[in-house]
Amino acid sequence: MKIKIMIIAIILNIVGVYSTVNAQDDIKESLFKEVSARLEKARSENVNLMSPSFYGEALANYNGAEKDFKDGSGLNEIKEQIIEVNSYLDKAFKTAEVGKVTFADAISARADAIEVSSDLNVPELWQKAVAKLKEAGEDLEDGDVNDARDEAKEAEDLFRAAELEAIKIAYLVETRNKIRDAEDKDIADNAPKTLALAKKLVKDTERELNDNRYDTDLPRSLAQQAQYEISHAFYLDKAINNFNDKDETLENLMLASESELGKIAGL
């Protein structure tokens, strides 16, 4: 009988804990769901970039409210913090409305710089661009639209410069290393035209980077083509060496090529 009572007590205790956890989750969702969605909306619309101080205050208050909830603070105190979050978000969204046109080019340049890992490849230049964009956002928050416009243009130029340097590192350095490796392995014996094309594309990329510093679309495309062609040269060298090692005939090579083409056509 005592054992049954103990089992029932344990079950009731587990149910009670589970119910309490569920109740806590429900309370947290009711408190934080809406404001959390607003913070996410702000990030997705780059409001954090155009109004860094107001957004930063909103985020700090949100994190504080979450911590207080976890620590069991009073709900009224937490609600007051959430009111502060929404108040700062209101200011941030209002500021961003003014900055949508002013900051468009700088934000676009930032996105392009991220694509080539500028933050990792050229961290110092990246940080300068980030700091300049933050200054522009703070000017905008203060109502200094003209200063904000000038700062945003400087940030755009810095992000473009970071992108160009990152392209050189991300694409050209690796490709040059592969070209040197190809030369050491005499790949020009089997794939001279393909190797020569890769070298030409590297030179074309460098020329475009130097002549058109703020037009990165073409040099990026050329660099990617250079990467492809050097990999293509290695592939051809391996295929030709395998062909020679196996004492294959030209007919067999052509038949194998036709088979590969058939597979591609069937995709």
C-alpha cells in the first residue's frame, strides 16, 4: 500500500512539474513572441544597420528581459522592459524609413563583400567599413541626413575595396597556387591550351580589378572561370595519362566521350 502511495506521489509530482514547465512556456511566449518577431523583422530589413544605436538598445533590453524571466523576476518588471524594446524599435524603424534610399548602395556593397568572405579575408578593412556604416547610422539617428549620406558613401567605398581585396585572396591566390602546381607537374604537356586559358583569365581578372575598382561583377566572373579552367586542366591531364597508361585507342576514347555525352543528354 505504501509503495502504491509513493508511486502515485511521484507521478503527481512529475505531472505537476510538467504542467509548471508548460505554463512557464506559455507565459514566455505571450510575453516575447510579438517583440521577438519585430526584432527579427528589423534584422531582415537591415534596420540594425541603418539605426544601430536604437536597435542595439532594443536588443539589450530584450536580452535583459529574457534573463530576468529566466531568473524568476516579477512579470511587471519584465513587461516594462518589453515596452522599452518596442519603444526603441519604433525609433529604429522610423529612422530606417529615412535611410532606405541613403543606405541602399552601402548595404548592397556590404552584402557583396560578405559573399567573398571579406570579414575573414581582409578583417581590418572590413572592420573599417563596418565602423563607418555605424557612424552613418548614428548620424541618421541624430537627424543629420547629409552627414549620414556622406558617411554611407564612404562605407560603400570601403566595402567595395574589401570585396576587391577578398576576391584577389579568395579566387586569385588559390588559382595562382594551382597554376604553379600545374607547371611543376608538367600539365602543359597534356593540356597546354586549357592551362594557357587559365593564366589568361587570371591576368584578365587582375586587369579588371585594377581598371574598374568598383565594378566587381566581371572580375568575379573571370576569377571563377579561371578556377574552373585550372581544375579542367588537371582533369584533362589525368584523363590523358590514364589513356596513355592503359594503351587505349583513340576509338575507345571517342566511345567513352560519347557515352558521357549520352548521360548528360539524358539528365
